Amino acid sequence: MVRSQQNPQKYNWIFFLISVFIVLIATLYPFNFSKIVKFSITEIIASFNNSSSFQDQVNNILLFLPVGWTFGNLCQNSIKKITLQIFFVILVSFGLSLTVEFLQIFLPSRSPTPADLLNNSLGGLFGFIGFSIWNAKSFSSTVEKLESSRVSKSSKLIICFFCGYLVLTLFISLFWQGTTNLSNWDSNYYLSVGNEITGNKAWAGYVSEISIVDRAISRNEASQTLADANYLHKLGNSLVAHYKLNGECCYQDQTGNQPELLWQGRSASTSKSQGAFLDAHHWLKTSTPVSHLSQRMSQTSEFTISTAIATTNVNQKGPARIISVSGSSQRRNWTLGQQGNSLDFRLRTPLTGENGTELKLNIPNIFTDTYLHHLVITYSRGNIQIYVDKLENFHSFSLLDLIPKEQRIFYYALTFMPLGIGLGIITFLARKKLIFYRILFYSGILIPSLMLEGILVSESGKDFSIKHLLLGISFTAVTMIFLRIRAARLKTIS
């Protein structure tokens, strides 16, 4: 009998160690560790000054699901109290995540981020919850304790739990809304014109002027900017950068806020009508990072970029970098590029990632000739407006509306299924109060999806979508109803 109990526990340990091994492979491969020149607490803390994209955060949660699942299986017999099991699952997940993040400091190909500690811990917790639902003994015991608990006998306490459920929904909705801000920008990036900062994404053409404002100008102001190149000077301190690319060398920021643009390679001739000519042999980069520029735009999470450009080759690809604030070919705050005859715009947000490529912002048929074109690009609350030469020729994007269908379904499942579990717990508590139960049942299903959609429409400017509303309602309802059916079936069997 003892041996039969020991063997399953032995296999439980094996499965847990395999899940840990998978985490180590996924987060540390190819194990190209290197030394840090200055190893100190300050350097370690500075190494964590990175951010992760929305998709990276989801991946981290998924990666730690098996850890939470297998650890829940491991400790179900040795730890009786559910609260202690939850505590140890979170502790183990956090400890493993902290170990991985610390080791990534020594990996040039990896970037440790503070958000990973939270996401990995959540992944472990979600995995444990999944195991607790799947395991009949554990699930039946939990439901029985909920239905006979002190909370189930008090309407006031149940209402408090439901209020907590609504507060959690609000935080999740605000998290979604925060995925389109510019808080994850890096202030150590340079401004480059005509190439990537690494010199491997050259663009051939002319740039005559670059103006950057730390807020999104209105449609009326965009009209005046297209008509008068000097209009943005009337915006006062909001104009944070203005370069006129005429003359041989070098190009000072006329606002006095940003470093000068210097020629890389040999300087090129300029045309009074078209500006500076750039190609693989001569392009521009600021003498120091444009920290002030990036910080101002990150603080407001808005901007306007006005520039006049002319390509000399309508088939340039890469995309070829026209104007970019970046640290490498894989990390940037924003980039304006050319991909064939299309304008390619990359913007770093928690949703689009460090390279700004998680969502595609591509406008076809912009570079169909070699004439000079005036572009005005504005960004605010997840909405991008791009005007080309005249007010009528504009293109509009909402980042949240650009999320691919399959990706959105996955994100909604990850958002609303945990809420469905929370609502299931509340309905178990209120089971003996029929009218109260029904009120919580229907309002708990409807309110989260309405709250999320309402906040995203009002704060991020996306279009209201019945499909998205019903998708959230479906995931919440199906998850909660599944828990109710499973609990009823297990009671029937017992």
C-alpha cells in the first residue's frame, strides 16, 4: 500500500521537474551566458529596466501553467489547506521566475522584465486553479467548503465578494486600455534619418524637414500644418523637435531641445527644394540619444510627426528606414519606413511589442512617384491618423481594432475565463439564496463584458462591437456554467 502511494508521488515529482525544465529551456536557451563588466546591485536593478509586449505577457502566463498544474498535483496530499496550497504555488512560481529573470541578466539575447515576475506567478496560479477544477476530489471538497462557509450565510459578505469581482473587472479593463499607451518607450534611443541606427536598413531619398509635437493635433490643425510648414511653431512648448535639412552640415534642432543630426559616412549634397539626400553611404543620426523627445512623448502618450519626404526608388524594401527612433533593428520607439510602394509605420506600445511589429500598420500606394510628399502623423489613445499632402487624403487606424481575430479570441479567453471562475465561486456562495443568486448570475455575466467594451470605446476610441461584447459574455458564462455542471455531476456521483 505504501509503495502504491509512493509511486504516484514519484511520478508527480517527475512531471513537476519536467515542467520546470521546459521553463528553463524556453527562457534561457541558447545558454550563451556572458560576464557583466560591473556586477553590482545598481547594475542588476538597471538590467530589469525593460518592458514586455502584451503577447509576451500572455506567453509567460501560458508557460507557467504546467508548473502550477503539476505543483498542485504534487502538494494535494501533503498540504491539506487550500490557502496554503495557493500560497506555495505562488511562492514556487515567483521563485522560479525570479531565478530565470536573474540568469537572463547574463544573456545578451534576453531582457529581464519586472512584469514577467507577476505574469509568471499568475500563470502558476491559473495552472493550480485548472488542476483543482480537473481533480474531482479537490474540486468537490472546495465546493463543499464554499457552500457551508460563514460567507455563504451572509448576504452582506456575498455582496462584498461581488464588489471585489467588479473591482477586478475594472482593473482588467484598465489593463486592456493601458496596452495602447507609450509608457514602455526607451529614452536611450537615437534619432536616425535615412537608415536604421545599425546602418543595415538604408533608404534612398530626400527629407527636407522633420517636426515633432508631444500631443496629437486636431483635424483642423492638421489642415493648417499641411498648408503652412511653419504652423507647428505656433504650438509653443508642445513642439519638441524641428529639424530643417538644408545646407551641408550639420542640422540643429531649432527648438533647442534635441541633439544635432550628424552625417554618418560622407556628407551628401542638399537640394533647396527637396532637402538632404540620403542613401546607404550617407545618412543622419543624432549625436546623443533623443531622451527629452522620447520622455515627453511617453508622458503624454500622444504625438504628431510632420515631415516632407521624396523617395528615389519606389521599390525599396526592408522596410527601408526613413525616420526612426530606435536602438537596433529589433527595438524601437517608432519608425517611418518604405516597403515597396507602401508606407510602413512601426510604433512601440505594450500591445505592439518592442519592435512595433505585433500589429501591421501599412498604407499602400504612398510611394508611387519620386515627388516630395508632406506627411502628418498623429497618435492618441490607440488611434493613428496619417495625412498625405491634403486633408482629404488620410488614413485612420485603431490599434485595438487591428488585433487579428484568432489572437483576440485567445486574449478574451484569457481575460474572461478567470472572471467566469470568480463568478462561479460567488454563485456557490449564494446558492441557497435563489433570488439573490439569479441577480448575481445574470449581472455577473453581463457587467464585465460591458465594462471592458465601454472603457475601450470611451478611452481608446475603438468602435463599439457587439461581437466583442458577446465574445466576453460567452467566455464568462460558459466557464461559470461549466463549474456549476461539474459540481452538480460530482454530487450526483457521490
